[in-house]
Amino acid sequence: MKSSLFRLSLRFIVFSLFVFLFYSCKKDPYEVGIDLLPASDTLNISSNDSAFLIAYSEIQDSIRTDKTSTCALGSLMDPVFGVTTASFYSQFKSSKDSYSFGQNPVLDSVVLMLQYSTVYGDTNALQSLKVYEVSQKLDPTKSYYSNHTAGIYSTMLANKTFRPALHDSVQVFGVNVAPHLRINLNQYTNYFGNKIISTPTSILNGLATFPEYMRGLYIESAKTNYSGAMVLFNPLGTETKIVVYYHNQDVGDSLHCDLVITSASARFTHFDHNNYLDACQEFKRQVLNHDTTLGKNQLFLQGLGGVKVKVRLPFLANFAKNGPIAVNSALLVLKNITSDTSYAPPLNLTLMKIDSTGYTSFLIDENEGPEYFGGVYNTTARTYSFRITRYIQSILLGKSKNCDLYVTVNNPIKSLLNPNRIVLNGTHPPLPALSTDRLQFQMIYTKSK
């Protein structure tokens, strides 16, 4: 009895020492404390073993882009992923609950303003936009996705070429306001402005009637052939609006009416990846030609409804084939293939599972919060780590199915558009990559006696 208690105490002390050294010193776990135990009591450890992993990249299904905190415009030519072009649809409404253009209003000008948020890519690259009026009714109760489009009228209202100026304030009525892009909407015709100032007051002030009368704007980005950028704007910003300048017979000076985007406005961003025809050959062979074996070399991840990584653990059941085990720690670690920051990697990644019916859901470990679950980019190690201990334990206990895992840039429950992309090391990258650079499944476990 004393001998059993002694051995149990010794195992606990050695295991505690092992865990401390493993996480503090990051030494090879096979070299820590193993020689202190009899062979029959050795901790069963698997670390950095890609033999249990299969991973490759796939084109992601479209993502929701309605009601997001930013909208995207612009075109970006990426040397790996090829060209991505973003365009934007949105409704507008009067900024006041009650507004009238007065007697015999006459149009002076009409301007679309878009408040800057951020830029991903070459900030000096020229961007070209065209603006049209939407002809199809947009529904604020409907979910819109990145591959959706809507009908538009053929008359072009504006054609604007610009460089993003995120740090230059703009003077409006003698006051400096937040940096924004200004587009003249009566560049070619006064039709659109005259349509607005001719709106009957009862329609202009109606929450449902005005979006039926003027169904919105479509801002279309021209595809670039080199460089470029993805420009993000704040659709709910104070400087995002249509400003109609006019005068009437009652007031000699110029007046203005603001039409804004509200949280209740239907709006969405459309992304076009040009079927990845401009992507590099390594990408095409793995993603377009479905050569999944190339996931051993490198993996591709792209935001904006672009590309995801599928991860499978087909041999996971082998760990428990000789009896139940206790999973002390299970990590999935992904590493950036380069330190080049020309295209900044995503700050966070999302990890989800998908079952045989196609239902996608979060892992149980996600409930423990981001500090436990992980997914944040480590700029020093150039890695992302996900702690999936509870998920793995549940599978080995037969309580959960071993599902395919998906790593994505955009989180489906967050209203963020993330244009970032990254190329990751695969499960067995070619030399000179180190074994620690590859996609890793690290697990520490103990056998039940």
C-alpha cells in the first residue's frame, strides 16, 4: 500500500514538473523527467507529430456582409492569391424625421461622402470607382452574402479615381471633419439630384417609402492589374452620407439635405476573386485543381470570403485503442511561412468544426474564452495556437464525433470584414523549414491504469 502511494505521489510530482518545464522552457517533452519513472509508468506524450494531421486549402463559401461595421471598396492584386475586387450596395434615408425641400427647389450639386476606416495593401495605389443607382429593392430584413448582387440602372452617376487619404481631414462648411472620400454624383447628369429634391415630403420622411422611391446606390470598383488595395469605410460614420445642395424660392442661400446609412438600412459588400485565375501556380494546383497532397508544403488562408484551411485528425482514435486516456493538453499550432509584412497577417483566426451533414459550429473549448482558446497571432513566433483539449477528450471518450476542422480568417458571428491573408507552413514543408515550423498537433496525455 505504501509502495503504491509512493509511486502515485512520485508520478504526480514528476508530471507536475514535466508540465511546468514543458510550458516554461519549451524543451522537448521527450527529454524532460522521463528517465525518473519506470517504463510501465512513463507519461504518454505526442508532440509536433504531423503524422496525425491532414490539411489542405479550399475555397470558402460566401460570407455574410450585411450590417457589417465596415464596407469594402477597391481592388487588390496579390502575388499569391491574385486579384480581389470589392463593391458596395446600400440604402439611404433622410437624417431627419421630418424634412421638406420647400417651394420650387433647385439643385446645386449632390455629393457622396464615405468616411475612411483603414486600408490593406498599397496605400499609394490609385483606385477607380463608378456609382450607379440601384433599381432592385433591397430588403433590410434579409441576409446578404459576399456573392450577392442587385439590379442597377445603366446610367452612370459618377466615375472617381483616387488615392486613399486616411490622415487628411476635410474642410466642410469651414470646419475640419474626419477624413473621407467625396464623389460628385452630378458629374454626368442632374437626374439623380433632381429626383431627390423632387421627392414628396410624405415619401422623403417615410422609413419604408423613401427606400422604395430611391432604392440606394451601387459603388463599383474597377479591377486592377497590379498592386492595389482594399479600402475599408465606415458606413455608419458621421461623414458617410449623400449631401444634396440646393436652393429654393424661400431661401436665397444654398441649403443642404443629408441622406444617411442607418443600422436599419439594407447594405452589403460584394467580393469578386476573379475565380482565382490570377493566383500563383502553387495555389491553383492545391485549391483549384484539388491536389490535397500539396497541403504538406504550404497552406493558404484569405479573408473576404476567400480561402479556408481544412484540418483532419483521422487517426485520433489510435491514442485510446488500448484503453481510455486523460488528455492534459491538446494544441493546434499554425505558423506563418514568412516574416514579410508586405501583406499583414490576420490578427486572429477562427477555428470551427463541420459534421457529416454540413452543419458548422464552434468547438466546446471556444466557451472558455479567447485567452484559453487562442487564435491570436504571435508576432514573435509567427504562430497561431488553438487549445482544443476538451474537444479532443470528448472525442476519445466517445461523446463527440471526430469532425473536420476549418480554419478561417473571418469569424461568422462577428460583424467584421477582414481583408488580411496569410500563407502557412503545411504538415510537412520542404527543407530548409524546421520540423517545428510545420502545422502541429501537440498533445499531452496519460493512460488510465
